[in-house]
Amino acid sequence: MNPLLKPFLPLVDFLADVFGEDVEVVLHDVLDINKSVIAIRNNHISEREIGSPATNLVLKVLKEGSTEKVDAMTNYQGLSATGKILRSSTFFIRDENQKIIGMLCVNIDNEKLVQFRGYLDTLINQPKQEKKVSPVEHLSKTVDRLAIDSIENVIEAYGISPERMTQTEKVEIIKKLNEAGVFLLKGTVTKVATRLSVSEATVYRYLNGIKKEN
């Protein structure tokens, strides 16, 4: 564990004790994204444990480096491995060079409040139609699950099954996966190659071509 993250360890317990059992608090060390969770409380919400991997949001942040002037992301929608919708927030922890070394995350399970609001709406007889929002962050329990979910999300968004894709379309899929930071995870090349029905050598060739373009 990065020694600079040690002062944040007591915060995990503090926040969990303050907000109660419906709030999960997680501390990530991005030095090893395959086992980034170094502290967690109320993990019944996401069913993750110490040693669980980073999320797709963490991968994207590390890949893009687009949060250089941002201290935190608050109140976005998360999704647990069991499909539970969460209200999530992330605080970025930086070293003296302003490089992100860790993240302190809070995931709030609002299910009880939503149910209570639904009950009130029924009494008032003016139910509100909620606008569906696509989750920003997927809280996966294992590296394999995170990789598979990330791959499937990109393919699904593309709208064409891999069996019908042209070479150009497969290159585009790999480009999107690369932008999402998916290839930062161990073993992802093999999974992508299998899903797109190409060889691992082909995936590496496509990645090299993408890097040269950039």
C-alpha cells in the first residue's frame, strides 16, 4: 500500500460509522488496479472485498487523466454487481506532484428512501416518472467480471454483434476499450480476442496501430 494513503484509512471507518449501514465507504490504491480496494466498510452493498479490482470509472480516469483540475466527482449513478442502483461519489487523492494515487469512494444505497417516496407518491396520487440514467460506474467484484462487463458494454453500445463486424468495426471496438482503460487489466487481451473472434496477435496489432495514430 502507498504510505501516503495511510492517513485516509481511519476516514473509512469514520464515514461508515457516521452514515450507517446503507453507505459503503471504499479506499482504492491505484498502484495495483487489479487489487485496488485496500479498505472497505458496509461491503454488503457491493459485495466487494479487500483485494477487489478498480471500477470502470477508475480505469477511465487513469487512462484519460481528465480530472487534473477536479478534486472529486459527486452524486453520479453507480451499479453494484447485483444490479443495485447507487448514488456514488469519489474523492481523488493525489501526491505532491498532483498525480492520482488513490480514491476515497462513497456509495449510498437509497433503496429504502426510494420505496418510501413511492409509498408517499401513492398516497398523494401523483406518481412521478423517473428519467432513466445510465450508470457511470460499475462496481465489479472480480477483475474478470470488470473486464467482461466493460467489453460487453462497449459491444452493446456499438449495436452490432461481433459476428457481423468488419475489421474496421472491430478496430473501433478495440479503440473504445482502450480509451476506457480496459487494457490496463490483466488478461483483457485474451478476453477481447475471444469475444471478437480474432487472435491475440490481431488485438495487439490493432492496439499498436491505435497507439501510432495517437
